[in-house]
Amino acid sequence: MFLPAKNSNTPKSRLPRNCSFVPADWHILASYWHPVAWSTNVTDHPVGARLLDIPLVLWRSHGHVHAAKDLCMHRGAQLSMGAIRDGLLVCPLHGFHYDGSGACRKIPALSADAPIPVKLRLESYLCEERYGMIWVCLDEQPAAPIPEWPHIESGSGNLARVRGTWRASAARHVENFNDLCHIPFVHQGTFGGAEDRVIEPYDVSVGDLTLSFQAEYHEKVRYAEKTEGELPLRHRRYIYRLSLPFSSYLQLYDVTNDTTFRVYDVASPVSATVSEIFQILIDDTGQIDPAAMVEFQSRINAEDAPLIEAQSPLELPLDLRDEIHTPADRMSIEYRRSLVRLGLGAETILGTKAPASI
């Protein structure tokens, strides 16, 4: 019913109440950029979002987008339920007006010349608009920039967007997106090829904040007309590039037709066990209808999500000794190692030992 009284010596914590993350992991993830909304969803009214257990309010003011904790500092009202007036965010409970910096500019119950307490300001966060997404960093010093994806901004090809909520950790989703082995088993209803196809050995290029690899795969023809028999297979080169911690880019190069289809996939950690998935699809040929792209990708996601949400444990094991690995899991292994190098899992891992044979 009540929050405890604090004395002046109590240090202020940045951690959210009821934080679902290990504190050290939260602080690390808070230093990276994560998307929280499509740009088109934030127009002339405030919008609520959630990132790393922090409730956010997003709003536009004089051509710029802003992000802050969804909490009025006066009496704890939810600002995303308010309004925008003359470029100011207005609290729905007592009408306090806040500008883009988070400072309170007007208190209706006070006279116009009454002083406004300096401490009466929102907890604001870094906010950027890229690729039609609104990205937020909860730390004042980002550990890395937003991924560079120039092809999205080039305007070439047909583009579609897909968004969904998965009851799985962001890392679980990312590992699955960058995994080859599950495709013939999970995606038989969409593009999965032969179940007994051997995954040839591949190398993973490991950078400071990136992982990349490529592999050849024979998949079912996508977006083909439905037939009574099996869909034909086509040779594609899968080119993966992962920007840590949760942003993936996949080029699907059709070797036969010399065409490329692109999938950008970002898992935004709502909490330790819930993720908001943002996907941008680009058909370089311009021949595939965007509505068909959304429908097909949604079917793919529907094949993946129930299985990833049911994985145990809910957390991604960063100690490689906790599971058994095969050579085909090279990308997964390097991803887990890279997360450890970022400092994630430090409070739960005493030491990471590579498996005897991978």
C-alpha cells in the first residue's frame, strides 16, 4: 500500500521497481539503443511504450520526438493518457505542462508568475528516429550507435513492416532468428527445405559489436502460388549480420535469379521475458506486394513464436557448459560468447568454459 520513507542519504536507483532483470544486466542493456515504436504511431498525441521494465511516454514537439518516463512527477499520473498542446506534453490529472527537455513550463493551479520548482521535471531519455522507428537509450552515454542500415533509407524496392509481441527474452529471439538448423523443421509450412540436409561448416566473423556469417541453403520458393504438390526448391545464399545485442540483418540472395530480399529484425526487451519484435522487409525487385510480405512473414513468426516462448529456461544460458552444442551451432555459440564479453550474465556466471567439441 505504501512506499517506504527515504532519508536524504538514500541513493537514488535507476533500476525500475520490480525489475525483472539482474541489476548488472539491466545497466548494460540500458546503455544500448532499442526501438520502442514505429514513427507513424507517434503523431499528435502521446503514446505509451515499455523498455527494460521502464514505462515510457513518447511525443512530438516542434518536429522532434521525445521520450521520458511515463510518470508525472507531481502525483504519479500516466502522461501517455494526456495530450499535446502548443508542443507541450500535458498531464491528464492536474494539467501540468512539460516541454521536450522534460522541464515543467506551466502549472494551471498557480498564477502565471508563480515560480516552478526546478526539480519538477520529467526523467527524460535519449531518443532518435531512424528507419521509421523510434529508438530510445536509457543511458546518457550510449555504448554503441544505432546500426547502420543504409539500404532502408535508399528507398529502393518494396518495403513492409511487421511488429509483434513475443513472451520470450530478446536474446532467445535473436538466437533463433540467426539459427539455420531449425528452418527445415519449424518452417515446413512456409519456406523450410529438406529435413535431412546437412548444414555445411561455416565461419563466423566476430567483431567488437558485430557477428556475421553466410551459408548456402535450398529453401521452398516464397510467395509462390499454392499448388497440390510440394513447392520447388531454390538455391539461396543467407548472409547474416548481427549488431549486438539484439539487431539482426539477413540478406536472402537468390543465386539463380541474382535478386535479393532483405529482413531487418530487432528484438526490443520489454522485460527479461517479453520482447517487442520490429521487422522491416525489403524486396529489391519491387515485384512482391507489401501486403503479401506482411502476411508471409507473419506466418513465419507464428511458426517460431510458440516454440521460442516455450524454451526452458526462459533465460538464455550464457555458460556454454549448460547445454550440448554441435558444429552447426557455431553462430549461437559465438553470440553467447559475445554477450558475455559485453558483461552480461556476470552475476550468474562464475566462468565460461567452451564445450569440448563444437
